[in-house]
Amino acid sequence: SCVPTGNCFVPISEIIAIEETEFNKKQRNIGRWQKMAKLHAFTVYYVKKSRNHRWRCSDVTFWCVEEHLCNQWIQALKELLEMQKSRPKQLLVYINPYGGKRQGKRIYEQKVAPLFSLASISTDVVITEHANHAKDNLFEVNIYKYDGVVCVGGDGMFSEVMHGLIGRIQKDSGIDQNNPKASLVQCNIRIGIIPAGSTDCICYSTVGISDPVTSALHIIVGDCQPLDVSSVHHNNTFLKYSVSLLGYGFYGDILKDSEKKRWMGPMRYDYSGFKTFLSHHYYEGTIAYQPAKRTHGSPRDKESCRTGCYVCKESEKQLAEQNKERGLKHEESEEEWKVIKGKFLAINAVNMSCACPRSPKGLSPAAHLADGSADLILVRKCSRFDFLRYLVRHTNQDDQFDFPFVDVYRVKCFQFTSKFSEDNESNVMDIGKKRFGQFCRDHPACCCNIVNSTWNCDGETLDSSAIEVRVHCQLMKLFARGIEENCKDETAYSWSSIEHLL
């Protein structure tokens, strides 16, 4: 016989660990069984889901009179866990002790490390000492002995680890990152994000919440979420990778101003945002883009990207076919480029929704994590009041693209050249030379203000005013599963069924 401490229902894939339990440590709700015989017990630790995508580690204890029966169940459950091949056994962990509120080390040691230990995950921990420490280290260590790399910090820390990991894979594969048309090699070593920064947009958009314990549990159960990555080049020179926001104008100006006020902490974004809104700068330039014709859906869809997303799965099939055929390079060069000239308050390209607690829908609610495309959002020059209306739409349920001065396109690559760029020798691509032409025909050079914005690339500044951006479908993978709609799972295991069987 066996008596559980409570009934619950959980998939085998979300069991964290099974441990034999000493009798004197677990004496809850055993009642008459204590008087009848010596008891044997085992405890199952599992994921307990609550509101707003929050996960916690919970446990249930089973009490058995017969020792061999207890051992049989421990062995059976451990064998089931061994069958979960996607689970990491060894991780490389980078902790940024300076990011956000300087709580990264404490968060890892108090909330995350005990869970990794419980799940029998071994870790090599590196406390970063300066900018690009993690990135440089990833080019030196033997990354192939690890099942994943974990970064403890904010979006900046994630970006550093991502650049190091993708860069290392390309280097080992003999790929030149400076070639904007290069087919990059997919990075199969997953990255885990333990949020501990000023901004945790990527974690929020891929897990649904910025919570260290929740993220740690996603890592433990071995979740895997492919992610598109955009490469940014200037003049055949690699600049940066981007997975969330690439913004010029409004969001670039906010970042540039906020960087001068880091002493203010997270409040600097509010201050700089208000200041940038009041300045109401617009920028002239030309954008050329190739539409993402092979992807399903559009930026105006009502459905968001969720766990098991159909659109992303179809893109995964297409990616597999492309890798077999390798005949799409010629086809791509023949596809039509569309060109737009204008005055813009904001130019945003997003690979994901960019949702956060203040903007639950994000900049593009229907953007997909792994469909091989980015949503290009152009906010043309308009009144300050109209621009405020547009910004407010990010906080409510209204269609934020339903304005005459806002255009949105789903693209696979694009290029931008500022009208006031001082780089006269820019040759982003041949098409740029042919189509961008002279920008100041109607404005003599003597009366033009040479003013450029800054690109906001996942929270880091890029000053180049002529760039080429290309989306690489599912270039990397995260320890995540996308945002779940519900918690039901047909392959679940019921503790009450164990009680019945025993």
C-alpha cells in the first residue's frame, strides 16, 4: 500500500527529480500508517504551474510499507526521467554581477543553483568581470562538452552570450560572418536565460514571464525553442546580431540618451522616453526590402505565436527542404525589392513580439519567433498627438497598425540608408547604388542638417546610418517553449494512478 500526501496531475516531462525520503524528514499526513509498520518513502519533485506562466518546484511524497515496492517505483520513475533525452546534464553558466540591480549572483546562488543541484545538473560557473568577458570566453572554452549555456543577467548579457556562441560556431565551421549573404550554420547548443537585468524582453517574449525560478525549471526539463536571428552588416562588414528589436529614430534616440544616465537605473528609460517624445525628431531615408513570401500569416493577424506554433513548424519544414536543395541563393537574388523613401519618426524591425509587462502585446503582436522573417514597422512623420496615440496602442487591445501613418511589412531582409548619411561610399548592395540615388535633389546641401539617429540593436547602440539586415531562420535555440495557452498535456502521469496501483 502507498499513501500520497496529495493528488496532482503532471506530465512525466515535467518531473524534476525523484529522491528516496528518510522517514523522519517527511511525516505529513501519514496517520495510521505510522502505527502499523516501518514506512519507506520517496518524494517526487515536479513543476507546478500557476497564473501568468509562473512555474514553481513542488513535491509529493509516497509512503510504502514494503521496501522493495518503494525501490521499484523509485527505479521505474528514474528510468522514465532517463528517457527524457533533451534534458541538460552539464551547463556552462555566465553571471553578470553588475547588471540590473546587481542581484545576478544572489539570484543564481539562492534560487537557481539549488534547483540545478536537485536535478543532478553539473555546472561550470563564470562570473564576468568586464564587457564581452563571456563572448571572448566562448571562443576559448570547449563548448561542445556542454548541453547548454546559461546567462544570468538582462538582455545585454544574453546578447553577449549569443554573439559568442554563434560567432564560435561560424568560426569552427569556416563561415565568414562579414559576408552578408553567407548561409550561417545553425547553433544547436541551447541558451538559457535567467532574468536579472534592467530589461528582460527576450525572456518575457519566449517564456511569458521574467522570473528566475520559472526560467530555471524550463532549463531543467530541457525545453527547446528555435529562434530567428537577424544579422546586421555595413559595407560588407558584420556589425551585430539581433533577436528582438532593431530600431531607428524614436527607440534609437531613447537608448542613446539613456546610456548617458545609467546612474538612474531602470528609471532612465522612462525619463529618456519622455524627453525623446517631446523632441519629436524625424529622419529621412530610404528603405528597400524583400517581402517574406514563403512564410505563413501576416503582421495584421489576430493570432499570436504560441507553444507548438503552426507557422513556425511550417517554416522549420521549409528550412529543412532549403538545406537539402541549396538552390535558393540564385532564386533569392531574382526576387523583387520594394523601395520606400520618406520621413520617419521610427523604423522598427522585430523578430519577436517584443512584449514586456508594460506592453503585453509588444511592438508586433503577431510576430513569430521562428518563421524566418521580421516585421518591419515604419512610422511616418505625423503630429505629436498622433504619435502619442500610436504609442498608447501598445498598452491596450486596439490594432496598433491601424493608422494612416503606420506601415508594416513581413520581410526576410532589408536595407536602410539615411538621407543625411556622410558615408558617400556606402555600397550596402548593388541595388542600393541603383535605387537610392541622390537624396538631396530638392534640398541643396547648404541647407540640410546632417542629423542621424542611432540604431537600437537589442538594447545596444549602432551608429551606422547605412545597414543591411538579413533574417536567418531558426539560427539558434533557447531553453524555452514559447508562451503556453494552457497547461494541459495528454501524456500526463497521475499520482492518484500510482496510489491506485500500489
